[in-house]
Amino acid sequence: MRLNKAARVILVGAPGVGKGTQSERLLARFPQLCAISSGDLLRNNVKNRTPLGIKVESTMKTGGLVSDSLILRLITNELGQRGWLSGGRSNVMTLESSAFGVAEAYEDADPFIATLDANPHAAATLSAHASEDPTASFLLDGFPRTATQAEKLDSIVPINWVVSIKTPFDVILQRIASRWVHEPSGRVYNTAFHAPKVPGIDDITGERLVQRSDDKEEVYRSRFQKFQETNEPLLEHYAKKGVLWEVEGMSSDEISPKLFREFERRFI
Ligand code: AMP
């Protein structure tokens, strides 16, 4: 299905609520969309042992939030590499988001972000793709997570739809506890509804499956608590801008049709 206006969409929801699943389904249905997941970008950095990955690894393992400056830099680089930003910030285009130099990874004050802090309007020149051209459509999953990140993003790329996905805590916890992954490929299984043919073994390679360390119950509870603390101000931020839409459901299958209907109403 083709879009007739640009969709610059954020999916917001507790960890494990199914943002990744909804994002995959939206991409399959609307091929003009591209998706960026901050968690996946970070996990790639950890897997590839980049300086950024090494720096954030322990924070991620314990369910903490990576600093705003690092995450903003990662996302800005990613948007730039995809050609969605222009306007004179040459290092956006040249830095490898998956291969930060040591200096960048250890730098807490990003000069670009400092400029945005000082003058948010200065970034307007960077939003070259903030047009209604449907080819400039994307979906962000996992970013922004805080109102501060949202404010920074506003000054780079204006978001035009924020989807808040809601599922009860216990339902998500149950789902997370049954999630197993094949690390080398990223294949995800769930013993409740998408079990591997042999328990604990990847269907394709026969290799062992593992639980993501941040999926362990204690870690999950901590991630959920952090999510709640930062989520309310984030939603308020977007509600004030008039772009917030909420959807509820016990499963991804219940949520997807509602999401598709509203997406089509807005962008098709
Ligand atoms: P996710 O897969 O989205 O749950 O992200 C996994 C982990 O990456 C989180 O628990 C955080 O440690 C980190 N992370 C991902 N996105 C962000 C963000 N926008 N701000 C800070 N930390 C993040």
C-alpha cells in the first residue's frame, strides 16, 4: 500500500509490548516505511565490540538508560546516513554509526547537541526531508524515550504521529519470560506461541538459543519501572503537540488491525 504523505512515526510502549512486531508488520504492509530501532543499533554495537558498544554494555545489561548525548548521536548519525538529514553537519554523513571512534564514544558533550541546546531553531536547516514527500517516511522504535530526547528530536526532524501501545504489565512479563533468541541471526522464538521445534535449539542452524540478559525477570522489572518514570513526560510532550494516539490490546494480533486502520486514515 502506498503512502500519500510522509509518515514520521514513533512507536512508544513498555519494553516487550511488541513495538518490534508492530514495526515489522507496518513495514511489510507499507514498503515505503523504513524502521530504526535504537535497541537494535545499540545491540549491534555491543555485538561488534565497538567502543560505543563496550561503553553501553553494562548499562544495557542492568536495564539502565544510555545517556541522552550518546543515544542522540547514534540516532542522528543513523538518520544522516540514510540521507534524511542535510544542511552542513558533515560528520553526520561520515561517521559509522556502528563503529564509533573511541573519542566519540567517550565524549559526553556533543558539540552538535550543545548547539541545539543553545539554539533549538539552529537545527531547522537540518530537516531537509521534513517535507510531505512519502519517500521520507520512517518509524522509530525505542527512541525517543525521554522528554529531553523528544525535544532534541523535534529540533532535527518533526514527528507527525506518536503511537502509544498499551498492554497490561503481567501479560508482558509472561511473554518476556518465554522469549528465546538465536544470537548470531537475531531470530526470536517464544515458547508460548512460536516455539522452536526442539526446545532451546534454533530451527535453522541447530545452535543453542539464549535468553537476552535484559529479559530476565528482575532486569525486566527495573526496565519497566524506568520506562514508567520517563514515559509520562514523553507522552505529555507529544499530547501537547497534538500528535499522540493510544492503542490498547492484550496481544500484538489484537493491536495490529487497529494500528493499520489508523495509519491508513492518516497517511494513505
Ligand atoms: P530496547 O530494545 O528498545 O528495549 O533497548 C534495549 C536497551 O537499550 C535499553 O534497556 C537501554 O539500555 C538502551 N536504549 C535503547 N534506546 C534507548 C534510548 N532512546 N535512550 C536510552 N537508552 C536506550
